[in-house]
Amino acid sequence: MDKNTVIGLLLIFGLFLGFSFYQTNKAKQFREAQEQQMAEQAAQKAEEAATLSLEQDSAAVTNTNISADKSLSAAQQFSNPQLADTNDYVVETDKAYYCFSKKGGYLKHLYLKDVYRYTPKGEPKVMLELFEGGSNEMGIDLLLKDQSEISTRDCFFIADAEDTLVVDEKHKTLSLRLYPNVKGDSVQCQTQDAKSYIEYLYTFNNDDYRFGFKVRFVNMGKYLYQNKHDYTLNWKAVPHCVEKRYETEKMLTSIYYMDNVDDVGNLDERKDDQKEFTSPLKWVSVKQQFFTASLIVDDKPFSSGSLSVQGFDKSETSRLKKCVASLDFEIPDVDKGSFGMSMFVGPNQYKLLKGYGMKLEHQVPLGWGFFLLHWINRFAIIPVFNWLSNYGLSYGLIILILTLILKIILLPVSYKTYMSSAKMRALKPEIEAISARYPKEEDMMKKQQATMSLYKSAGVSPAGGCLPMLLQMPILIAMYRFFPAAYELRQQSFLWAEDLSTYDSIWDFGRVVPLYGDHMSLFTILMTIATLVYTWLNNKLMNPTQGNKDQQRMMNIMMYMMPIMFLFMFNNFSSALTYYYLLFNLLTFAQMFIFRVAINEDKLRAQLQENMKKPVKKSKWQLKMEELAKQQAQLQKQQAQKRK
């Protein structure tokens, strides 16, 4: 490249950087203004709802010391219809607004602060709500002494204003209690037995997505069997679509778990699945594409359980899957026993989940099935990606710098690949001479032997170009896993891509084109063009023509068909991934021309010809094999003489 070309490329790169910085700062200012306004409105609503809830419940419990009245049915003993019309309990932390249902006492839904669901361009942002519309339910099955069965999911819980939302600088608690009913002085009057209750005790840290969840039994021996220690927690969750592409989010939704030997598994993501466990479980998660809700035990694990995932029909465009977990646990004393758990509800982000030390990060699909892929992601790609993120650059620039770093690291491998190809080109006249000497198909074996002998005498390894390429493949596949799974890229824009975690549509068709989709992704098109150009250059400039012409023609057709297949395969993929593959190809072009200018192929050919004049040095292995062959031939000769 001449001086003017280099200057032009530097100017284009500078404009590219300047535009990216300008776009990032402008988007950041607008986003901060919107987030502040939405947070103020949400905080005001949450404060009003929480105040109203506590005022309505402050007089709901009557401090009586009355034994259980068996004339009341099970439904009457554990029902508080007067609470049916009151609001839910709301807890606010620095991370989220948590809404707990009065009926059942469980986490009904929550809003994550500074996190938004996908909305089309031009529409206002909407704070992300997990378990939309109360699509999360949880309850404990109870067998009462009158042989009736109830679930806490159907009972109303009361929060005492004195014990609820105890706040200091960093912590909050919410105590929800289910009191049995007893008959009062009047037949029409029912009050609560204030000394007996089932408590859900929630504890929060302001700066944490994980909160404590403890189940306590207090003086419940009058209502529950003393010798029954096993209970079942039933959890049903139906996560809703919050991302741009419903099909992708649905495919990545499932139940994950960790068993008693710390192995993490999951139910099948591509079809309905269920699994029974007779061994302990340490945590269970309902996981979707970028968010997860995990139920984690403190000390004693769930003793057993069953998990199931069921999809909806093809007409569904909002609900992802129905996830059900029935988890068995033990409370040995119904008068003063407890079972400790915690819940994590938040982003499915590798760095965040890894910090809890419970292998929750295995829910991030980094290629855990093949050790090399997740090793590359965990110990190379993610640390560099996080390091670059600390500088406040746009993620488009971070991907560019990450690609440059990888190409520099792989430079020796790329150089070895190019040198192997250059040596093969330098020997092209000799290879064509061998082909002319053995034109017939029946002489194919002789032709191959002569070619291999030529390579050996010249000091060329035919596999020298293949092995380095194989070393690059795990990195390319690791990137294929990393970019679509990186929570950091969610709703991050770059150039024309509104969200690097999903496809960059420049044209929505309005209908589905078979095998392609309902849109056109520009990064995928550019990646395909770059791959086609690279294939053409590689065939014309890098590789000598060898072998049968028909076979070579078929090979070329296959090489050109692969990029065309990429156009269909990657149209719905993360734009960060297709952008990375585009950069990788462009940098490979530049690398190829630098090598071509730097390496004098005439001198290389002269060196190979000098090598061919020298006697071929045999390796120790070759010498050993020849010695064994001589010994075998001598032994056969001696045996033949004995037979005579």
C-alpha cells in the first residue's frame, strides 16, 4: 500500500471512532434523563402502595390465645377474605421493586431498575417486568389434623407494620405471616390465633439481586401433625417475552438445576421435558435468554423433587414456556422449625452469577459441553471483554479492539498457514510436472507417492496449513457462543444496529420468507460478501491447482456455497456476532496482503530447490521402522530356508 492509501485508511478509521464516541455520548445523555424520570415515577407508586398495604394490615391480627376450634373447616381455619381487595406488598431496593402477593405471600412480580424490555424504535421505553401479569406462583402443601389438605398459595398473608420493612442503611426485611383462624364470641366473628403462624421472612440487601427467603413454623402443632417432617414447595412460573425475537428467547428458556454432587444440568430447551429426582438439589432456576430466577437453599438441600417444562402452541407470541418445580424439603419441628433459602432474580450475566460461588454462571451458554470452548470464553474472551468495558467505550469499538487483539495473538498461526500455502505455490511447476507424468487414474497412487516425496525433499509439510487453521476454529466457535449470550450487549446500539444482542434489521418484509426470515440483516449481508471475497482471493492468490480438475471444481463450488448458507443461517443471529465475523474477515484480508508483500516467493522457491538437492534426513522413527522392516524380511527368509 502506498502513502496516500495508508493516510486515507487512517482518516476513515478516525472518523469511525469519532462517530462512535459521539453516538455513544448522545445516547447516554438521553438514556440517563429517561431513566431518572421513570425511576422517580416508579418509586412514588411503590411508596404509595407499600404505605397503603401496611395501614390496611396493621389492625388485621387480634392477639388472642385461643386453642384451635375444630368446628371450623380447613378453609375457614386458613382464610382471610377481608384481605382479598387490599394491595400487594412492595419492597424497593437499589436494584428492583419487588411485589409480594397477599394471597400466597410469594413474589408475584418485580421491576428491575434501569433495565427495559424491548420496544420498537420510536416508542417510549418500558421498565422491564419479570413474571408479567402475576405469572409466578409458589405455595407449600399442608396436611391438617382434620385430614384436609390446603396450599399456602390460596391463603392470605399478613404483614405486621412493626415487623415489616425494618430498614437501615443497607438492609430491609419483610415478614409475611399466615395465621390460623379461630371462632370468637359470635358465630359470625372470626379472629386469628396470633401465637401460631407460618412465616415467610424475606431479607434484602440494597445493592444485591439476591434476597433471603426463610420459611418458619411457629406453634403450629395444634394444626399440623408433629411427626410429619416432609413438605413440598410447588413453584410455577410462566416467563414472558421481553426481547426482540420471541423464537430465540423461547428456545433459550428452560429449567436449570444443581444436584448434590455440584453438577449443573437443565431440561431440554428445544422440546417439552420433565425429570424426577430422588437425590438432593441445591438450586433450581427458571432461566430465559437474559434473565433468571433461582431458588437456592442455604444449608440443607431439597431432598427430592420433580421438574417440567412445557411449551405453548405456535400461535403464542408472548408467553415463553410453562415451568413447574415441585421441591421436597424438611422442617423437623412444627412449633419452632424453619427452612432457609434465598432467591436470585436478575440478569443472566456471567460475572454477576459467578460472584455467588454456586455455579449459577453455568446458565450462561458458553459451550459448557466442550471444555475447550468454555475455557477460551472464561479465561480469555470474558476477562479481556470486561477489561475493555471498564474504559467506557461503545461495545462496537470493544468488539473491534477484541478482534484486533485476537488477530495479533493468532499472528504466528496465520503466518505459518500463509507460509505453508506459499511453499505449495512455489512448488507448483514440479507438482504440475508430476501430474503430467501420471495422467491416468490408475496411476493415482504413484502420483501421490511422487508428490509426497517431493514435499519431503523440499521440506514442506502438506498439513502445515491445515493444523494452524484447526487451532483457530475453537476460538471462532467460542465467539459463536459468547456474543449471543453476553448480557452486556443487550440493547447496546452501534452504527445502524439498535441492539447488538439481536439481529440488525434494515428492511422488515412484513411476512416470513421461507428459510430466510421476515427481515434483512445488514451485518450478515456484509459478512457474507466478505467471506465470498476471501474465498475467491484464497483460491486465486493462495492455493495452487492440484488434483483432479472435476474434484477441484466440486471443492470450489462447496467453498462458495458455504458463505451463501451463512446468509440464511445468521440472518436471525446476534449482530455482534456477525459484526465480529465481518471484522475478522476484513483483518484477514489486510493480513494476507501484508504477508504477500513481506514474503519474497522467488527467494522462497530458490530455498526449496536448494533443499531438494540435499539428502533427505530421516527421522529416528523412520530409521526404526526401516530397521524393523529389514528384520522382518530376514526372519521370513530364514523361515523359508527351514521349510526347504
